[in-house]
Amino acid sequence: MLDHLDLRCYFDVVAGKDDVPRGKPHPDTYSRTAARLGVQPEDCIVFEDAVLGEQAAYRAGMRCVAVATTLAAKDFQAPLTVIKDFTGFTPEHLLELLAQQPAAPKARKGRG
């Protein structure tokens, strides 16, 4: 999709199922991406629209913003916030949310 829409140039790193031994809810994709970027997991924010992805983020030690495109806000465990889309979502707002949740939640057993 990134190549089809000519978006790859906007990403420093792309990791997908071919880059990791296990997919979500395992943390491999997110951990690999952080390593390729040279950043610590606790400095990463995942934007995720699925429960398995949210759980993978927590298992990787990352915090998550839930994007409620197909799921309701109540379906997510403990995101920083839930957004319907990125309209009006600013870096400043994200920094405020990070201050309120200084560490990633633990993944809840049975959710992925």
C-alpha cells in the first residue's frame, strides 16, 4: 500500500510481517521498528485500531493511542486517548497525555 500510494518516502523505517518471526499480539513488529529507529520503546507511541495491536504495543513497552475506526473506545484496554481520526490531534496534546501516563500499561492476559 505504501508503494502503491507513493508514501514510503515519508517513513524512515517500515516493518511488517516479513520482518519479524511473530505477528501481533507479540511485540516483535514494534520492537523491531524501535530498534531500527535507534530509539527506546518507552519513547515510542503506537497509533493502533485493533486490540491485538494495542496489546502488542504494551508488550513492547510502548504507549498507545487508540484509533476507533472499527472498534468502540470501550474495547481498548488503556490507551492514552481514543480518537476517531487525526483531525485536531496535535503534538502538544500528545505531550500532555504522555505526562499523565508516564509508563506503558502491562498487557492484560486474555486480550491477545
